[in-house]
Amino acid sequence: MSGRDGYGFCPRCGALMQDGICRSCGYSEGNPWHRGAEGQQTGTGWTEPYGGAQGQNPQAPVIKPVKNKKGNGRTVGIICAVIGILCVAAIVLFMIFSIRKVVREVEKEMPDYHSEDGYFGYGNPYEDDWYDNYGGDSSDGEYVPDEKDDYYKEITDATSGDLDYQVIWGTLSLRPEDEDDGCTYECVYPVLTGEGEEEKYAAMNRVIEDLVCKYKGRYREYASGASSYGYVTYMDEEKISVAVRHSFYEKKTTVPRVEAVTLRVDNGEVISHEEMAKVNEELVWQFRSRNTYQNGKVEFVDGLSDEELMEYLKSGEDSVMFYTPVGLEIGFNYDGGWVTVTLKTNTV
């Protein structure tokens, strides 16, 4: 259909056309399906235009997501690394717990104490300045026993540096693992040394240590433990006497006990009490007399009959004898204490 000045009527809908295009339905004389720049019609309906110049009918693209293969690989690597770290951490923790378990088992089997040697040399190991006191210097008031004394006043060391054998000192400390547990054991004991006769001195040292440290396995029977301090009360070329003062610490009191051993130097044998003194009626009388002079009134001794006193002096468990520079010290332990007197003799 033609029209005047480019105008006419649409043969399809009857509306006004300009330049061959219907303003109503978009009919075009060259393309009856063209709707102009506003849109395009398909066989099933109308769609919005997609780019292109007016009069074109491009197909709208379908946008699909693109997989990021590089990013996915990195993620997988991170996950694997995390899993590996967790596995290593689990193995390390397992090893730590296993080692701790083994250590705890070993500690249970080990004694809950440590031991060490100390106080090497001569003199009194219980004085901080005992090195300075070597040689019998009593300027600080320390008791130095002498054969001219009327009686032995205090258990102390009387070591000598002029003999073929020497004395050093060993220590033993037993302490619970629990720091709040105040039950402990302390022991200081003499150790004999000499050249050429190591086996003999080793045997003598076993006897001495067994006596001085005899309560190391029983100290926990007492509320606050115990202590044992050994003293070389006498030593010469023929014999050596070692006395030990035990202290048992109960809750409200300390119970003392004294024991001693005398050994022959030439063969290491123990000298018996029977060899040191003969306990008879005369000794009982002498003991009472010396006790009154040296110790004053001791109710326990005064309360014993002569027969009972003799039994205590003969007791293999409670009697005690040892030599000192002053003489022979003889006595016994009783419930709650001990008592000795000095006999001005030095037999054997």
C-alpha cells in the first residue's frame, strides 16, 4: 500500500503508517515481523531487544557460569594441609601423653628421695665453720673431749689426721614428692677410706652406714620423719668407735635414741660389748655413782632395781657402749630417752 508523503494505512491493523512502518503494530513493508527498535516478536511472543542496530534481530546469548579450576585446586590443597596438620598434632599429643605415662610409672618405682655425698675432710661436719676448727681449736666454745676430763660431756667428733686411714662424710636426704608433706629423713654418716685395703674399708663402711641410716626405710612411721647423725667419737690405729644420735619427730615431741658400734681397724670386725666391759654388780654400783655425779637426778634410773639396771646394761637392743678420748661411755636407751656415764678406762 502506498501513501502520500510517506504516510499510509497499515494493511494489517489499519493504523497510520509512516515511511512504510506501522506506528501501532510495527508492520513493515520490507519485514512484516519487524517491530522496530522497541522489540522483536518471535513465534511464541514478544522479547526485549538485545543490542544491534535498529531492524536487526540478534539471538540473545545464554550466560553459563564458568568453573574456576585454579581456585578449586587451591581449596583442595588447603583442606589437605589442614588435615595433615591435625594428624601431626594428634600424633605429637599421643606421644606426649605416652611419655608422661611412662615417666609417671618410672617415678612410682623410684624412691622419693635423693642422696648425695658431702662434708669431705676431717672435723665436725655439723658446724658451718668446721674447716676452721680442724685441729681441736675450741675458741668458739665447741666441746673438745680430753683424757684429763672427769667425764664425757657431749657426743662429738674426735677424728685424727695422723693415721693410715681417713674419715670423710656422706649424707642422705629422703623427701616426699609432695612439698606439703613435712615427713623427711636426714642422715649424716662417716665413711672410712684408705689406700691398699679398699675391700676391708668397704665392709666396715657397710656396717657403719647400716647402723647410722637404719631408719631410712621407717622414717614415715613418725609424724614429721626422723634424723640420724653419726659421730666418730674415737679413732686410733687399733679401733674406731662411731656413735649415732637418732631423733624421731612426733607431733608434739621428739624422741631421742643413741646407738654405737666399735670396729677393729686391722680386720674390720665388730667389737662386742662383752669385750669392752663386763656387766656385773660392781659395774651396776659404779654406774649409779657415776650417773649421780655426771647427770644429776635421772628418775628412770633411780626407779630401777639393781637387777633391772643390769638387764638394761646387758640388753642387746637398748644398751650402748663406745670409746671416747675421755674413756669408755656406757649406758642404755629407755622409753623417751637415753643415759650414759663415763668409765675412766680404755680396754681392748
